Amino acid sequence: MTLRIHSTGPLALLQDKGRYGHQSVGVTPGGPMDEHAFDWANKLVDNDLNATQIEITLGQFSCTFYAANTMALTGADMGAKLNNEAISPWQSYAINAGDKLEMSIAQSGLRAYLAVSGGFKVETILGSSATVTRDGLGGNDGKGTPLTVNSLIRYSVDVSQLSTSFSEPRLRKQVPSRFIPSYDRHINIGVIPSYQYEDFLIADRERFFSSIYTVSANIDRMGYRLSGEAIHCQRNNLISEGIALGAIQIPSDGQPIVLMRDRQTIGGYPKIGCVVHADISRLAQCLPGSTVQFYEKELYCSEAELMIQRQFFTSYSS
């Protein structure tokens, strides 16, 4: 059984948690830009946390389901409608064969996640379905191609719903309100001082942490370019090195770039530090024009928070 896509909006991609273990040969992990929303979408439909979903950027997405199942929407509010009836994100709904899902423009946040019970069934490349266009890997065709109009994506039928029909959207589960983020136009972002931190003058470090930066229009799955007070590193003869998710590059113009899921695997720009894992999801929902301010965070505190988050999603029963 399949889902047929009628419109994709600016960008719709199949993603699982990412393609790990291959950065040494230049393959970036990919995966969901907002891992918090992704994890909740799978949790709402009782999926394995690595089950494949559709990541929808900015909205204007529509599709028809051709088999009974349960779907979940999380992330940005895109004014979604199921069979022309309004539905809310951070919830799961029963669906029938022939049901149509439509989204308008994102009203809060930037990215939404669509999951179905059992996950979307696509071939994996290097152990993952994650779509990384720049690497030509993953997705529905295995070649990193974004989803297109009339794309057909397989998923499992829920036999328990075959004899059931609904005249209006039927709510199944909801994410507790305390776990639903508000996508504010200003966010504070934790940074682990690392990489070439000591090569920045104290004045530049203080300027970095005291300034408010604006999210530019130059953002994508590779990186978020920010604009604001320029800072500069005292070293300019760096050898290219491996790059972690959230690394903050400082190119020659002094404007920070936060590297995201589809980042290059090595780079030679100086890096003042790394955004903590939890705040990557928050940044990924920021629209151009949003503002961010960085604050210093200890590595051990960030590691503990990440371990708690992962343990929570492994053990939580919604």
C-alpha cells in the first residue's frame, strides 16, 4: 500500500535518524533537522525511533493515503487538514484508504514531520534511508532525490482498521503539552567552547557571547548563516579537520555559520565551539529574521542532558 504525493512545497525529504559510521570517507550523516519533533512523531505511532518519516519544509505539502493506518504530525504548525478538517500537530490520527492530507504555509516554525505506523518502506543505502541530496544518497530512489509530485511511498496497512471508517479526523494520541516547544522568534543557544576557542581573543569571545545574531536568508540543511557582530580568529593557517554537528565556523567575514545535518565532513575554517545537541532542533525551526544569542555551556552538562533525552525516548510510554 502506498502514499501518493500531490504537492511537495519547497522541500520534502525522507529521513531516518541518519547514516552513521561513514564520515571518514566523506559521507555526511543527514537525518532530521529537528530530532525532538522527529522522535515524538515516531513515538506517537509506536514506531522504532529510527523509522523513516517525511520532513516537510515550509509547508504546501499534500498527499493521499491508500491504506488504513495511523499517522502523526509534529513540528511546525502548517495549518494541516485531513479530508478538509483542521488537525493539529503533536498528535496522531487514524486514517483510512483515500484520506487526503493537506498543508498550507508554516505558521509557527519551519519544519514538520509526518510519520505513519510502521514507518515508510524504502530501500536503505549504507544502512539508512536518510536523504542527503549533496551526497546523492537515500530517499525514495536511493539517489538522494527530494520527493516529487506523484511520488509513491510504501507503508504497511493496519489490518485492525480495515473495517473501520470515520467521518471526521479521529484523534489517537497527543504529546503532553510540557514537551511541545514554542517556536519563538528569539532563542538562546548553548555552546560548548571547543575547536579553536583559545585562538580567539578574549574580546572576540566576549563579543560572540554578548551579541544578538540574526538568522539570515542563507540557511539550508548544510548550515545556518548568521549576521551580526563580526568576530575573528588569530589563526588563519588551519589544516582541514573533521566537523561535528553544530560546529560554529567563523569565515573571513566574521559572521558565524552553524553547521547542520548535511554539513561537509571536513573543513578548514576556524571554529569557536559547538552548539549543544538539544539546541540544534530549536535552531532548525528558526525562520530567517529570527534572532539568537549564544551562551557558554559545559561539555559534561550537555552530555548528561543528551543521555537523559535519549533514555527518555527509549523508555517513555505515550
